[in-house]
Amino acid sequence: MEGSHQRHANWYRCRFVTLRGPKAADAAGHPRVLGIKEDIVLDAAFDFLGRRLFGPERLRLLREELARSATPGSDERDRELVQLAREAEDVDRALYRRALRLEEHDDPQHPVVALATHRIEELGARRSAITSRTHQLEAAAPTEPRPEEIEALLDSIPDLTSVMQQGTPDELRELFAAFDLTATYDQRGRSLQLTATLSPALIDPESVGDIFHSGGRI
């Protein structure tokens, strides 16, 4: 998009036709003329950022979105990992007890030694299976940040409403860039999709970011 000033207002206009030509636009089904007033974009941006990043309901809205976009099976994976960890502890304790039983007898032919040895072999096989399954689950774990990490990052964002509402054009530009604010305009559907990114560099280098979405009719 590029900016222009006409009819006493600022506009954002798509450069698709300028860069690729009208024939390419027709072939791609792209409008030959695509533009939107800056005021419309700014109003939507202020509303979006005010609700999702700075508003009092931001954490509730985040939790609702996370619940809708939760990765299927993530809860089951976590539960199985906890169960495997507990079972691994039980097996390790059992192996330790069997090893003590072996130390009590010097005669390798003693029945207790034979039973303890057999049980150690069984427990060792189970311990290997637990380790293998744990590695498998950990390797398949989603790479996206955990919900509690996302929520903590959002909760750390200061209220920048006054900057947004009273800032100069340069300050607004800096604010939008900090959150990587992106607006996608659908002329046919008369809708504007807004996306903002929470970067760990904004708050805490140990945190992780997430992307929040907002869309609506205009």
C-alpha cells in the first residue's frame, strides 16, 4: 500500500496494478482500484489495540481465543507425560529395592537372586519403554508458546492508550511498528482484518510472543 491525499483525506492505495499492470490484476482477480481511507484504518486500529492489548478485558479475550485455538491433544499429551514421569519414579524405586535384595545374597544360585534378577530385567525393559515414549511425546510437542506464557506476556504490556490517542504521527508509527500492526483490507467483503504481534523483546527476553487477530465489517 502507498499513501495519498485526495478529497481532503488521506488514503491508502494498493500498488498491485502500478507494479504488475491491469492485465495481471484481471488474471489474479484483483481489483484495479483498491483503496481505503486512513481514518477508517486508524479507528479500527485504535479499537483493536485498545481492547486486545491495553483494555481491562484483554486477558479475558485472550483466554477465550486460546481456548478456541487450543492444539488438539495437547492436554492428553501433558497428562501422559505426567503419568510417565510418575511411573518412571516407581520403576526406579523398584529397581533400587531389587538391587538391594541381590546384595543380601552372595550365592548367585539362591532362589531370591534368581527372582530378583528376573524382576530387574522386567523393570529395566519397562523403564526403557517409558523413556522411549517420553522422548516421543516431547519431540511431538507443539513449538508454540504455552497459554500461561502468552497470558503473562500480555499482562506485562503497559497501558499505552494515552500514547495511542494523543500521540503524534511519528509516535503512532513507532507504536504500530513495535507491535508489528498489520491491516488487511477486503474490498469485496468490506472487512478489515487486524493483526498485532507481541514480541518478547518488548517486555522480557525470557518470554514468548503470540499473534492476536481481530476482524469485522466496516
